[in-house]
Amino acid sequence: MRIYVILRYIGTGLLLNAIFMLLSVGVSLYYGMDSGFYPLLLSSIFTAIIGGFPFIFVSSEYSIRNRESFAVMVWSWVASCMVGIFPYLLWGGEFNFINSLFESVSGYTTTGNTILQDVERLPKSLLFWRSCTHLIGGAGIVLFSLAVIPLAGRNASLSKNTELSSFARDNFNYRMQKTIRIVLVVYVVLISLETVLLRIVGMNWFDAVNHSFSTIATGGFSTKNLSIAYYNNIWIELVITVFMIVSGIHFGLLFSSISSKRNNLFRSEVSRFYLFTIIVAFILVTLNLWSTHTYSFVESLRYSIFQVVACISTSGFATADSSIWPPFSILILLFLMFQCACAGSTSGGLKSDRVLLLFKTFKAHILRLQHPNAVVKIKMNNITVPNDMVHAALIFIALYIIITVIGTLILTGMGIDLMTSFSAIAASLSNVGPGFGSVGSLSNYSHLPDTAKVVCSLTMLMGRLELFGFLQIFIIKSWK
């Protein structure tokens, strides 16, 4: 591998981080030069120096090989998470090194876990920076990089093979540069539209912008300790619910649904499965909450739809403490925490695509047992799915389960109760955010041991890079 090429791409990502830090400095000035001014200013300078270093000492090189794309992807995320520590660490408060690392990784991976016991204590500039890490992470550090530098030759593999899963890649029938523009245009339009709507229904501009960053990135960072429950406003909840659902759909499909009648989300088998899952889960949770007298029928409707959507979209916002809900509802939310939304969105988890393919594989296997000589093909959207893609999906699901089990064992070995351990790992790996037990939707991760926070940080990063994107870097020397 050519280390100098990798360094230039990573440097570009860091320079973009420095720009967002400077924007946060501007927020500090707007609000009277709050306590986040110097930490953010110094952080932007440090990050710009680190990011600019390769451009000074490394010659220009635009082409990138397939195996180098994995290195760029992984190390861009790692580098961004590391420089993202600076503002928190320099500000102080609850942010020691481990806590700063956890908060930074949680932001960039759009997980939304937090160690903060009092979010509202942070200055507005630092709150804005937290939301910016969601903004950057949602679109992808590398997508941002590719959008501003010329591309040539095989460097399209940078995003094609890592940031987008194989399912998302197959749905993008555009050249890579056009794909990137579509993703960013859809991303910006959704953020702008949600910001305006949230302002209309009662949020101030600052909160509206921050929550829009978090919603479209399916992150979960809020400017309030009680998340969306703070506002107790059904219209705010409705707006965020709609945008959480939309943000869980393939961005390219959203674009084509608007620009073309032929290819729209209602014709997509995966999108229909995703929406069907939301409807079924919503009905079951509502009935369970109502029948167990947890809430009134109207309250059950209100809280269940928001928490179901927040969970399956991996947004992680909260309007109620779902950790005290009946076991039946918790189990449904746990299932949604694993399945999550569609490939090609900012969601994490297994993705609805793989879960649907898993169900189709079960059905095909049963048919083969009944008719041994029959040729049974697995199709998605009336297109035959190659066997290698089926095998890849099944292996991914198996590895996902193995990592969840190992992570749970590690946390329980630290004396953490089973529900907290399991849900913390599942929520981190799926980039959902809140879990259950002591890390519930209205709680935080501050009480966990430092080692547990490091484990959760690692699983957040692995989940965001879809496991193999992360693991490839350790065996990259064996590539031919």
C-alpha cells in the first residue's frame, strides 16, 4: 500500500473537521464568546495542522487502489474520532480522556450514547460541535472528502466498497460522483426542511438545528437532558418521527422517488418491509402498553410510535423511559435494535435488507427440503440475488451475533447486570444509542467502568464500518 496516498485522503477528512470546529467557534461568538470558544479554537488549529501536514510533505496523488480504500475508510474514522476528543478534553468538566473518547466516537458513528449526566451544562458552542459530529458522521467522513476533491480512476472504490453496503451499492445506478452529490443533496434538504418545521412547531432555532443534525444522521444527541421528552410537545414528536422514518430509507431511493415515477420507495421490497415492520411493531407495543395499564390508550399510541421509530431508525431519541416497559415491548424494541433500517441510509444495525434476505433464505431452504430437485432462486425486487451475496449476508449476521455475545460476556465480567450489558453492546454495535437497564433511554453511560466505555466505543466503530470494513484492515497484508 502507498502510505502517502492514504495520508492525503485522511488529511482531507481532518481539514473538514477543522472547518466544522471553526463553525462552532462562530456559534460561541454569536452567543457571547461562551466557555467553548478557546477549546474549539485551539482544537480547530491543532486539527488543521495535523490534517494539512500530508499536503505539505506528500506529493499529489488522486488514484487509490481497492485495498487502500479500506485503509482510508478505517483510519479516517479513527483519526476523526481522535481529533474529536480535543474540544471535550480542553473544556474539562465530566470529560476526562476516556469520556471524551466515548463521546467523540458516539458522535461520529451517529450512535448517540453519552456519558454526560448534565447535557444542559455544556455551552452552546460545544453542544453544536456534538451535533456536528453527527452531521459529519451521518454523511460519512469519506463522502465529505470525495465531494470536494477531484476523483479519477479506481478511487471510486473508496466509497463503493466500504461506506455503502453491497445492497446500497446495487441500488445506486449512477456514477460514483453523481451518487455522492445525490447523498449530500438529500442530506442537506432533509436537514433544512426539518429545521424549519421544528421551528414552526415550537423549538427555538438553535435546538431545531441541533436536533435536525441528529435526526437525519439517525444519531440521537440532544441539547436537553430529557431528550425530546423535555418539550412535551406532540407536534415536535410528530415531525421528528416522520423524519426518523424517512432517514432510515435509502437516500438514493428517496431521490429517485421524487425525480422518477419508475423507481420509488413503494416499489422497493426492502422499503415496504421496513415500513411494514414499523407498523406491526407499533401496533404490538401499543396494545401491550395499554393492556398492561402502563399508559392510557392515547399515551400508548404516542409513546410507542416514537420509541419504535427511534429504535429501528437507530436515532435513539426518547419521549419516555422504555427501560421500565413490559418485557414484551422491550423484546420487540430489542429485535428492532438488531434489524434497524435500510442500507444506503444513515442507519446502523444489520439493516432491513439483510433481515429480509434472511427470511427469504429460510423460505428457500424449506422449499429445497420439500423439493430436492427444484431450482429455487432467491429474489429481491424481482432480481435474483447471487449466492455469494446470500452467503455474505448470512456470515455478516453470524459475526454480528458472535460479537454481541462476546461483548456482553466482557461487560458482565466487569460486574454489570445482564440486561445492561447485553443492551449496551447491542445498542453500540447497531449505533442505536440508548439500551435498557441502567443505560435506558432517559439514562446515560457515565456510571460504566472506563474499560466498559472503551469496549462500547470499539463496538460503535465496528458497527458503523459494518464489521468487515473494520476487520479488513488487520488482514490487509494478505490481499493479493
